[in-house]
Amino acid sequence: AKNGPQVLLPLIKVVFAVYLGCFLHIIITYLPLVKATGVSPMKFIKEIFPAQLIAFSTCSSGGTLPVSLKCVQEGLGVSRQVSSFVMPLGATINMDGTALYQGVCALFISQVYGIDLTMSQYMMIILTGTLASIGTAGVPGAGLIMLTLVLQTVGLPLEGLALIAGIDRVLDMPRTMVNITGDAAVCVAVGKSEEKYETVAELATEEA
């Protein structure tokens, strides 16, 4: 009510920016990582798609964990020993989607209040957003709470959270999907590297 209906269009832009950022992060960061391990990116997306759907609908990395484990073990062939360590660890600290969301929202709030950010403040947003995302719980809405840390660090008004709160659920969906996709991609990479190490060890044993 205080800012008027003119804030609705920027909110649409925020939603678009977060969704686009999440999509590009998967395409540019995670799929090349998967391809480097020798796994087809299309096969990877196909196998983890059930986990992505659960993450998108529940907005909970922790709640999606059983499905994610099943996808990487049965669909992508990652051993239980590797996946049972990497996936829970990733669900706890790997929150790339949340870090991206916090950066976009911080920029949005600064623009709404007409605050020009300096380069040092931009760098501080990147740093605090990354650190805050690591400490974010894998439950719905946790990213919004951690956003307060980012805003306080660069001196942005906390009242801006009220604008984000109304669309937070919509923003939570893609960032959670990115988070579990990253967990699965790293799990595949670690699984493949462990297979190579085991093969080398077996060859060394045979030669001896």
C-alpha cells in the first residue's frame, strides 16, 4: 500500500530473473560437469526429473532427499556408499539456488527504495549471500529468513522483505530444484571419480 501498484511489474521481473538465473545455472554449471564425467546430460535430466518435480512442488531439499537418493542410485548408477554421503551433505550446504535468489532480491529491494549500491556492496552481497545460503536449512521459506542477513550487511531496509514475502513461495520452487540438481550432479561426479580410483587400485593389485 505504501509503494503503490507500480511495484507489481518489478515483482514480475524478479520472478522472471530468478527463474532465468536458475535455468542458466543448471545449463552452464551443472550439465557441463555431468558431461565431463561421461554421462549424457539428457540422461541425467531424465533420471533426476522425478526428484526435480518433488523439489519444485515441496520447496524442501530435505524432503526430496529420499527421491534424490533413489534417482542417483537406480537411475544414474552411483554407489550407495557415495550417494549416502554426498547427497545429505549437499542437501545441507549446497544451496546455489538460494544464493542466486538472495542476490536478485537484494538488488530488487535496493532499486525499489532508490538506493545506489557501490561495487564493495555488490561484492558483500555475493559473499554474504553465499555464506547465508550454506547456513540455510533445507525447508520451505528458510531463504527468506536468511535474506535479512544479506540486507543488514549492506544496509538495505528490512521493510523490503514484505514485498518479497508475498512471492517467496513462487521463488522457492525453482531455487530448491536447482539445489537438488546440483547435489545430484556433484554426486555423479564423485561417484565416477571413485570408480576410476577403484579401477586404478584394482589394476595395481593385479600387477603386484
